[in-house]
Amino acid sequence: MDALVARKNKRAFNQLRRLRVTYNIFDFADGSLLFECGRTKIMCAVTLQNGVTQFMRGEKSEWITAEYAMLPAATRPRTVRDAHGPRANQRNIEISRLIGRALRAVCDLSALGDYTITVDCDVLQADAGTRTASISAASVALTLAQAVWLKKGIITKPILKEKIAAVSIGYMQDTLILDPDYSEDSVMDADVNFILTESKELIEVQGGAERNQFSWKALQGMYDLACQGVEEIFTFFERTEKADF
Amino acid sequence: MDALVARKNKRAFNQLRRLRVTYNIFDFADGSLLFECGRTKIMCAVTLQNGVTQFMRGEKSEWITAEYAMLPAATRPRTVRDAHGPRANQRNIEISRLIGRALRAVCDLSALGDYTITVDCDVLQADAGTRTASISAASVALTLAQAVWLKKGIITKPILKEKIAAVSIGYMQDTLILDPDYSEDSVMDADVNFILTESKELIEVQGGAERNQFSWKALQGMYDLACQGVEEIFTFFERTEKADF
Amino acid sequence: MDALVARKNKRAFNQLRRLRVTYNIFDFADGSLLFECGRTKIMCAVTLQNGVTQFMRGEKSEWITAEYAMLPAATRPRTVRDAHGPRANQRNIEISRLIGRALRAVCDLSALGDYTITVDCDVLQADAGTRTASISAASVALTLAQAVWLKKGIITKPILKEKIAAVSIGYMQDTLILDPDYSEDSVMDADVNFILTESKELIEVQGGAERNQFSWKALQGMYDLACQGVEEIFTFFERTEKADF
Amino acid sequence: MDALVARKNKRAFNQLRRLRVTYNIFDFADGSLLFECGRTKIMCAVTLQNGVTQFMRGEKSEWITAEYAMLPAATRPRTVRDAHGPRANQRNIEISRLIGRALRAVCDLSALGDYTITVDCDVLQADAGTRTASISAASVALTLAQAVWLKKGIITKPILKEKIAAVSIGYMQDTLILDPDYSEDSVMDADVNFILTESKELIEVQGGAERNQFSWKALQGMYDLACQGVEEIFTFFERTEKADF
Amino acid sequence: MDALVARKNKRAFNQLRRLRVTYNIFDFADGSLLFECGRTKIMCAVTLQNGVTQFMRGEKSEWITAEYAMLPAATRPRTVRDAHGPRANQRNIEISRLIGRALRAVCDLSALGDYTITVDCDVLQADAGTRTASISAASVALTLAQAVWLKKGIITKPILKEKIAAVSIGYMQDTLILDPDYSEDSVMDADVNFILTESKELIEVQGGAERNQFSWKALQGMYDLACQGVEEIFTFFERTEKADF
Amino acid sequence: MDALVARKNKRAFNQLRRLRVTYNIFDFADGSLLFECGRTKIMCAVTLQNGVTQFMRGEKSEWITAEYAMLPAATRPRTVRDAHGPRANQRNIEISRLIGRALRAVCDLSALGDYTITVDCDVLQADAGTRTASISAASVALTLAQAVWLKKGIITKPILKEKIAAVSIGYMQDTLILDPDYSEDSVMDADVNFILTESKELIEVQGGAERNQFSWKALQGMYDLACQGVEEIFTFFERTEKADF
């Protein structure tokens, strides 16, 4: 499979958009950052609540949950706020569940007491790839928060078993591209999100045909490209975290 | 990778649960069936509504949408109805979106006028695999409805470009099993749903680590097993449809 | 008052539609059945929940409640789901309250501990008479569940003091008909639902003028016809329950 | 059947509570009144809205609808407002539907243009019998509004075909009482509401066993008593309307 | 600044509309009244609830809260009920918060046990000034309720530290008017509500430019006029309370 | 009235917190900025929607509306999102209404076609003064958007008649302080928000006693201090806008 000969924005087919990060953007969160992947911008904040904070959850006490939402001006045209529409945005719910599931797969909460960890991913600007950027950001924000909790003695051992990062791969007419932006994403045949560990094992794979089905061989090519992408993201965060502290 | 030496219910690792189908269970739907996969039972109905039936959708007029829900007594303990809880069940929303997306990928609605096709998947009984059973059932119900619409002249050519079927594959300690039931599913390390065409191309792959990450090689094994599973489902429906008409 | 000389469907004025029943359709309920009265089909399931399961009820602990709803494809055109509309369906609420009230009138819950009994009546297909069919079905499902609870020692004496059955009587131009279907019901002057015990005493009478008022003498005729109808229903269930076990 | 020898409040078994009325309590309604039946007090207002005012009704244009609600301080303890609870009060919905149905049975709206008539019944104080008092009041308020609309030329002929009034009859241990107050109502075996025309024909009968079933003969006694009650209410309003204008 | 030479309703610029009051309109409230200011009519009721009565409040136990709402027929055209619209009326929420805040500023609840005081202000008729009339009425209703609670020993010392009254001042083209009615209010440049104590100290000032900004000097003039207005209201209630008891 | 001798954070009584601004933080909005006032941080975005975008508004077509909300991590403890609570946050509604009202008072929309202008104020971090900071930011964001619309020919003349800015003044024991932060605000006797034009005329004044009433003389002192505060804000934005372009 060949690359798109010319991505209109001059990126190579296997090139991520420019990454940027600003750490600790919320004074009141235990871990937070603004993660930018091209024009896609995610604010991620990790906080801790005592006991059962969610309405009528009735589940066991230690828990980690994620909430994904868009600021109204994150899109053109403006997105209607959840609280002003007739009910919660269904896409937000699906993505919130995906983020929460991915984090639960790599967390060992047994040493956490009667707390709920909430990971808020708020999209400041959406140019495709918001769900994968949210997951990459969440993993880092959780690492930051974990350091705070260890220091304060709220936990006595790390809860994050594996770091994760995620990328989206687009597929069109036998061509694959890493990390499509909205203009690219909207013409893809298929679009698959990979959530991977540092050793490239799978935490979640989720995606499908937007227009046309795709072969197993195509999925294999997507996986290989995703491995490159997450590698770069892991490296980026390692480098910036060192620089930041 | 080896099979589970002994599935407690005596099924082989690559054996589907017993399939059954009852066609046309709703007199008022254009296509409907009760699809049973072991103790999992799905009622699927396809109906046609004029124009924009969903509240404030504001989208283009021809559309296909899916709604997945559970009857309260489908589970033990009983499931609270959506309309009686504080807000719509988030799992139902995620699965409804998955079903709708899969169907849209294989439908060409350009010849459908200003109609909305609604595919209702109501779980009569849940013993794992309800989302994949819903998708397999939906594909068949849509075929039945399509025949009715062609006959009535509502459409002049088929809208379903490809038949699809779906299965879930469980993975635990290097062992794969096809179509886990609830007792099996609840102890899996990972669980992946495959939605495939008759030629085994991918419409959607969705799933992830419940407890532990898994390798690409494992996913490959899952895909191979899924191909076997959907093959059997396609054959089952072909055989029963013939018998039925 | 004379009968309709010729009901278009050849039924006599005092003839019920064909009754059918399938017991124990839900593996996870303590009592359940599919009750068909002509094309009207009700799935009824009785389950037991610990303690106060309803949101903010604040009432005494032992309780029996009913929930009536329609599957979307039960009607033509398709019915919008409660959870997808702006608020709960008002007709469903009224009928749920009627069923619950009728059951509470014939239950002695004093020997039931801190449990809520929920009776779910889900309309698989609606061709008029769904509320009365739900009540007849609920009485039987409760009897089945009661047998299970007695066996398991959850209760030590029956809770159902009286069996009940219900029928609808239509009235048009001085003519009465038992158990009208939708095509008949939609042209009636009045329509009264009778919920009766085996000794034909009244549990609830509810109904009224759809188009024109009616005399006390007409109501008397309706009661007489209702007595015949419920007699037949009681007999039907006795016979089938015997056959089933 | 004998009367209660001594109603604690000295009323005879067939005696209504003291009736009072204040006409035209709302300057902005076309017909309104405060109707008091003992300590039960209902404010009823009839207004006209252009076109389809209800959210997503999608029904034919001329329509009459009723809304019944309680002021928070109408009861002890205080009733939570609908808008402040998680969803609309179910009892209010049931009663609103009853009032609307009764009014529709006696209205001919064919001469009304594209208007919705709304009848608001707000309970200022609740001491049992609020639904029957609401119906009696609604019939009168509608008569008042009709006079206004005729005068303004909004309608060219009356829309109310029959006046109606309603009373509740309580039944306990073979004893009947007319118009029970809350202290009486709460100990009844059964309680039936009768909505009758001036000629004592039935518009709706609705009620049932609160504790024990009752015989047809008992219902007959209730009807006779209800006829007395509504007679008195019709007379009361005729007398006061004359006095008022 | 000069007065409006001729208010169309012949009131002087500094003249309140005619005040009327009916005490104790709710038998089930501890303090209540109907307060009329011209055609604006407010029913105010004060009740006491045990413990935390509001849904998920999670605040300290003793509390005073207010709820403001309109009866549907209070306005022309009719106001849609909160429970029948897609969400609570935003204006009602704003005014409820204002009333609650004003009362909390003058209450010392330290001697109140685990109770919530609820002040319901229901607008029977709206002709402008409903929020200020509600506050004046609430202060009096609370005084009445306080007397009851002292007598019953629910509290051992008064909770109301200061009586308050409120008026609205309209401003148009350098002219001020006290207590504008709707026809006046709707043409004002600005409109300010003053909530004052008997010594004319400020509890809350709230208001602003409807059409054009206004100077500090204008606000000063409004305050002076407001002092006259509340003086008259305090006097009115003193006089009528004496007359009433 | 004297200043607080020593504000714990070393600010003078009449000193604003440090102001910062970042313009154009949203690529998809017509005007936007991040406005920081000490630790209080507001993201403000102005967008234009065609026609009636709000659900069932039914008002005249040109309109300007504001929506104020908090990001969950803006506070400690974390704020529950609107869409996850039982209904919209009442404080957010009150503040959204205040911002919208203030903007409408200084806008002339007559030259705007069938558009809705939406001003989103999202609190990134809350340390008191979020509503006044939102208003100051909104005025600037609207100016930026207006320049874009003029350039694009969407409007042919400015719609903003006056620039506005807002500050909060705290009052405690005869001492006034400008722009209190949360630690100061939470111990105030009273707290008043002033929304002023460049010529110091009033657009809205809103505030009241948190603990104790206050005199007219105190309000006068607050106004004087507010004039200083908004002067400084107007100067700050003029300077930074020049620097930015």
C-alpha cells in the first residue's frame, strides 16, 4: 500500500500533526494539560472525589471514570451544549465510555480507597482525532496526578500499570494515512482508532467502514502505522515532561 | 493458541451457541425476526417513517438509524427502563450507534426518498453477545424489509449493498473462544466484536482489554475465529430463509 | 340491546378473540408469559428487587408496582420510545398506574419482606385491549412467581388474595361488543374496561364516552358481557396452566 | 345499604360538602373560577392558543386539552413541584388525561378554527375529590369562555354539547358516602368517580377497590348517590351564575 | 427629575398601585397570604420540611429556600408550565434564587434544627412587579409562620432578623416612576428592584438598562423613590395584620 | 470608609488582580479570548448562527444570547457537568441571563439579519469574579467579532453601541475592596457587581447582602471604586488590542 502522494498539507502519510503540550493548566486539578495535535486541542484534567460522586451509581467504591465534551466554539458551526439540548450528546457518551474503558484496563485501583478518579477531557478545538488525543492526554494527566497522590500519601503505590497512547488511522482506496485531520477524515473509506501500550500491545481497537469495507490486510497496515504514531507520542511526552520539571 | 480444553457447557472453543430464528414476529413491521443465540434473544424490527421523524435532526432526509434497548426482564437483576431512570442508558446509546454505523456502511440510500429507516433491536434476554446478535439480525431484517419495499415500489433497487454478520470473540490467557456466553465473557481478558461481510471483509472491529492488553497476534487469531463464526451465521440464515418462504 | 349483526371478522358480539399463551418466556423472571388475544400480544414478567429500587420513592418497603410500555414496532406507525422523546409517554404512565392499582387491590404484601415486586407488561403488538390483556396476564404471571417464591421460602404464604381478569367492552348505537379489536374500537361511542375477580366482583371499572354519553342501563349490559368474557379467560388460563405443568 | 350513622363531620351520607364559587379570578383567561368543595379548592382557567401550542403534537389543529397540577402548599406535607422533581408527577398526568377526555366527549370542536383550548385546573388546597371538583369546575369555566368566544365571533356556535359534573362516592363495609373528604377517603374499601351529564348519562366512570372488591349492586348504589350529588352541583352553579351576572 | 405628568392610569409618579392582602389562604401552610398590588397577585406560602427535602442537595441541614412560579393563566398569552416544557423556566429560576438570597440575608437559622423552610411564591396574575411583590409577601408570610413555630416550640427564638419589602422603580427619559405596571414597564429605559429593610438599608439592588444606560444620579433618585414605596408597604402590612388578628 | 489595612495577598483595597489576555484562542469563532483576572480565567467566544438556533424560541429573528458554564476542573472540589446532573445548573442560568441582558442593552441588532449571536463564556478556573470577568471579556470578544462581520459584509454598521466592563466590589465592616478573590469574597458582608460603560453610566447593578445589609452610602462608595476598576480594565484592553494587531 502506498502513501498519499501529496497530502494537501504537505505532511507525509506517516507523519503526525505537530504536537504541543502545556502542563498543569488547572490549579485545582491534581494533573492536567493542554494537548495539541495540529489544530485539535484537548484540555485534560484529573481530579479525585470522595466516595460515590456519580448519581445513583451503586457500584463498588473505587472507580475511574472519564467525561468527554466539546466547548461550543470547538467546532464550526458551533456545537450546542449538552445542557441546552434535549438530552446528553450521544457521541460524547460513546467517547466518554471509550476513554473510561481504556483507562480502567491499565489501572489497578485496588490500593485506592473509597475515591472516584474523574478524567475530564474537554475539546477546546476539534479538527479530527479528538478521541485519540484525549486518551493520550489522559494517560499523561493520570501519571501527573498519580505523582501528587503518592506524595500526599493518598495512594501508596502507582495505580497506572501501563502508559497508553492512541492514534487514528485513515484508509482510502488502498492508501493509509496516520492521524488524519478533519478535511482528510471526512473523505476516508474507513477510520480505525488504536489504543496501544508502550510495547505496542492492544488496549482497544475500534473503528470501521465509513464508506467501504476493508480487508484484514488493510487493518494490519493500519496497525503498523499506528505503532509508529504512538511511538512518537510516547517520545514526545517523555521529552516534554523532562523539560517541564 | 489452544482452545479452552473444556468449556463448561461442552461447546468446542470454535462452536457458536445454538441458533434459532422466528421470522416476521411483528405484523406491523416491514421486516422482523426473533434471533436466538443460546439464551441470548433479540427481537429485531425494521420500519419506515416518512420524513424527519427524529426530534430536531436537521440532517439530510434519507437516513437509517438503529435503536437498541433491553426489556427490563432481559437480565437478572432486572434492568431499569430508560424512561424511568434519570437519563437514557449510556450503554444502549453506544450500542445503538454501533448498529446504525454498521448498517449505514453497507447501505446505499440514494434511491430511498424522504424516509427514515428505523431498525429496532430489543433484547428479550441477555446472555452476552447481544450487540453482535443484534447486528446479524438487523442485516436479515433489513433484507426482508427491502423485499417488501421493492414489491411495493417504495424503492426501485436494493439498498443493502452487502450482507453483514457479527460475532464476539473472547480471549483469556492465550486461549480464544467464539461467542462467549455471560459466564465466560465475565472472566475474559479481552473481548472483541467483529462485523464482517460475506467475503470476510471488515465493517467494524471494536473491542478491547477487559483486564489485560493483548497482542496483534491474538487479534489475528480472533479474526480467524470470527470468520468461522460469521460463515456459520450466514449459512444459518440462508438455510432458514429458504425454509421459511 | 342487540349484537352487531355481522362483525366484519365473523366473531359473535360476545366472542373473545382467539387466546394463546406461552409460559415462562423469560429465564430471568420468576413468572412470565406471552399472552395473545387475537393480534394483541403482551409479554408479562414478574421480578423481585431488594429494598427500595425506585428512585426516591420514600415509601414503605414492601411494594408491588407495574410498568407498561410498547415496543416501537408494536404499532403502525412505529411508536417513539420513551427514552428518545422529551418525556415519558403519558398513556403508558396512566396504564402502568391502572395495572399497579389493580394488583395492589388483590395482594396482601404483609408477609413479603423488604422487597419490591415489579410487573413488566411490554406490548409486542397492539390491536386494542392491551391494558386489559396486560392485567389478565399480570394476574397469571404473579401466580407463577408466587409459586416460585413459596418454594424458595421467600414468602411463607400466598400474597395474591384473588385472581383477576379484565376485558374491554365496546358500545355503539345501542350495540355492545366484547373485546373489540382496533378497527372496531376506533368507531365506538364508548369503551369500558372491567377488572373482575373470579366471583365477578369489581376491582376496577374504568372507561367512558369516546363520542357519546351512555346510559346506566348500557353500563349494566356491558358488565354482563364482561362477566362472560372474564369467565372465559379464567377458564383458558386454568386449562393451559394444567396442560403446561 | 345504609348510611354511615354518624359522619364525624356531621354530614349526612348523601350530603355534599359546602360548595362555594368565585367567578372570573383570572383577568387574562376567557373563563375562570375558584370552586370550593369543603376544604378542597380548585382554580380553573380556560384559555385559547393559536395553532399547535403543545410541543411536537402533530395532531389535527382544533383541540381541547387539560392540565391538572397542585400548588406546593395544597397538601400537608408540601408537594414537590413537577419542574423540581426528576420527572412530571404521574398522578397529575393521569388526572389531566381524565379531565381532557371528559371534556372532549362533550365538545364539538368542528366549528373551532386552528386553536387549542387549554383548561388549567390548579389545586389550591387538596382535601380529596380534587379530580371530580376539577371536572365540575372545568365544565362551568368552559361555558363562561364559550360565551366570550361567541361574543367575539371566534366561534359562531357553542362547542359544549352537554354540561357535565362529577362526584366521588366512597364505599366501606356496605356503606356508601357521597363526596368523602380526605379523612374519610383514606379508610374506604372502594372509591368511584362518576362524570355525568344533566340527564345523568355517563361520560366516564372510573374507580376501584382500594382495599376490597365490591359488587355490581354496590356500584349501582354508588351511581344512584352520584346522581343526587351532581344534581346538587348543577343546581348550585345555575343559581350562582344567575346571581353573578 | 420630574414625574410623568400624566400616568395613563392617573396614578402619581410616586404612588403605589392599590395594595390588598388576604391572610392564611392555605390551611396546610404555616404562614400564607394572597398579596395584590394592582392587578399583580401573588400567593405566598411558608412550610417546613424535615431534613434534606431537596434532591441531592448535600448542604447543611437548616436551610431556607424559595420557589417562584407562574400559574399558566397568570399571563396573556398563557404561560407554558415548567413540567410540560423541555426544561425549567429560566426566568423562574433566576427569581427563585433572588427571593431565597434576600430571605437568607435576613434570617438567622442557627436555632432552627434539621429543617428546610420553603417559601412558595406562585403568581396568580402578572402585571409587572411580581418579583418585588413576592419578596414583600414572603417577608410577611415568614413572620406569620415564625409565630406558629414559636408557639409550637419548633423554634425558641425568632429567625427573622429584619423585615424586608421590595419595590421596582422604572426610569424613562429622566423620569422616574414607582411600581410600574406592565404597560409602563414595557417602555422603560431601565428598571431597578430594591429590597430594603425598615431602616431603608439595602438587602439587594438588582436591575439595569432595558434600553439605555442610566447615570448614578438616576439610581440615587430611584433609591429615594424606593424608600417611599417600601415605607408604604411596611405600613400597609402593619395595619392589615393588626386588623386581621 | 477605609481600606483593608492589609489584604493578605498584598493588593491595595483598590487594586485589581493581575490582568492577562490571549486573543483568538478559538480558530472557529469570529471573536474569542482567554481573559485572566488573577486566578480567575474565562474563555469567551462569539459565534453567529443562521436563523433560530435555539430550541422552540419563537422570538424575533435577530438575537444575541449568552451561555455561561464552568469546566468541571474549574473549581475545587470538581463541579458536576450540567449534562450529568438532573437538570441545568441554576447559578449558570442566572449568570447566563445577566450576561445576555447586559449585552442586549448595548447592542443595536436592527442591522443584523436573521442571525443569532451566541457569546459563550466558559470558566477555565474560578477564583471569584467570574461573572464580571465574563462580561468584560464578552464586550471585547464582540468587538473582535464585529470587525470580522463588517469585513465580510455580514453587517454594514457596528452593532455594539457602547463598550462595557464589569467589576465586583466587596464590603465588610465598613471596608470596601475592589475585585475580591474567593478567599476574600467568602467572608464579605455584601458583594455588588457593577456593569458600566466607558462614561461610567450604569448598565446593570446587581448584588446584595451576603450576611448583613448595607447603607446607601456604602453603595455609593462601591460605585466609586467600581469606576476605578472598570477604567483600568478598559485601559488594559485598549493597550493589549493595540499590541496584538
